[in-house]
Amino acid sequence: MNELCRERGNGSRSLPIAIWYQCPVTNIPESMAPPTVAQPFDSDLLTRGRLSVEQLDEVLTITLERPDIHNAQLPDTWEALAHIGSRLPGTIRVVVVRGAGASFSTGLDRSAFELTGDSMLVRVASAPDAVAHNMIARFQQGFTWLADPGFISIAAVSGHAIGAGFQLTLACDLTLVAEDAQFCMAEVGLGLVPDLGGTGPLVRAVGYQRALEICATGRRVGAAEAVRIGLALASVPVDELSEAVSDLTDALLAAPVDAVRAVTRLLSSARVSTAAEQLLAEQAEQLNRVREVAAAQDRR
């Protein structure tokens, strides 16, 4: 099992299902103390999903809390993530996603691959098409909300980000990595595909050719290469990652909130808009900004 991250199909047939491999790693230090849970979130659901949430003013930090098994994810993890997105206070300006211990996340828990009982593989593969599509769509909701332009999401990655872990980083607006970070999209080697919303952001970040090569080979991408090809914003020593995240967060919070949200909307729409549509969007956003700035001046 230790080399599955580099294996190819081995005759396995491709299934249109949401399965992600947990790459095994070693040498995980003691887990960090979990932060307190912020309201208005369901603490029971967060516990089932192995997540903790901490809110400090305008910053929400989500921590994957399974360091003993490298923050392997569960379907409950995705449900809990979607729950956080649906209950996120409007005052939040930055969402940080991190993993407890030495790894960000090595992907889906291996129990999902069991071919008997009530495993996720069995449930999705045996479901009618409409039901299976709905199941995968619900899994995706745990990731897609992180692209909401109402806030900026930051993935703080140390150690391994494999499969669903890799896709969780791709769901975020910005990614900071420790020098030991390793990315791997292992799905194709198992006869599967990435289907948690990661393919679009990956292509936009690194281009079609590099995205195809990363997915089809399942190779590891280290921190330095991740920065070079556009997967990450910056790489820092492992013991400086938290400080780097704090510095970036402070810089983002220093700018006026409405202007940051406006430019986030603009840059997000630029990925899908025509040139003419983007020009109109700039006009509309700037008109709102000019009027608000002028009104603020009048109130002084």
C-alpha cells in the first residue's frame, strides 16, 4: 500500500465516484492542542467530521484534527466543511484551512475503499445515477464554498496534501506552503479522477499541460516547484508557516473590506467572463466604490 501514490491503474476500472486515496506517511509528531469551537456551528457535526474551528475577530481558522492518521478525511469531514460554509458569519474576512500535526491531509480515509459493507465506494457505485450524482455534488459542497468572494481563503500546507487534501488546497484562494510540502493527485493511478472541484482550479493555476501531467502521472510536487508553477504563493521554513499565514492575514485585513471583496469578485469573474463582460464588471464595481468613498468623505 505504501507505493500506491505512484502506482497506475493495475487493471482497475474507472468509476464515476468520489474516492480519494490516503497516501501513508510517517514521523508525525504529537498533535497540536485543538482550538475552541466558534458559534454558530454544530459542535457534534464538527466532531464527527474531525474538524475544529476557531474565530478571532474577522478570521476563522479551520483545522483538520486527525494528526495520528495524517488528517485523513471522511465523508463527514466534507459535510462539516459544507456546514461551516453555510453558517459562516458575514463578518468573516479571512478563512484559514490547516492540518493539525505534520501533514495538511493525505486524502480520504482508507475505509472508503472497502468493497464490503456500507463503505462509500459501495454506496456510491451501487446507487442509481441520479442518487450517485447528488452524493458527489454534496461532497463537492464541502470545497466549493471556499471560493466565495465575500472572504479570502488561505490554505496553510505543511507535509503532504494528497488527493482530497490537494483538492482542498485548490479550493482556497491563496496557498502558503512549508518547505516540506508535497502535493500528489493520486486518483488516476487508482482508475479514478479528481472530482471535488479540483480540476478547474488546477488548470487555471498551472495550465492544461502541467495539470494533465500532474494528474496522469500522480507524481509528487514539492514546495519549491509548487511556488514556481503557481500552485502556491510562497514557501517558508516549516516553523515559520504559522507566522507567514498571520502576516498575510494581517496584510489582507489592512485594506478596506468592501474594496477587497469587490476586487475579489472582479478577479474571480475574470476567469470566465469575456473581455467585454469584464470591462462592464469593472465599471460597475468602480462606480460603487467611487460613490461609497465620496459618501464617506461627505460624512466627515
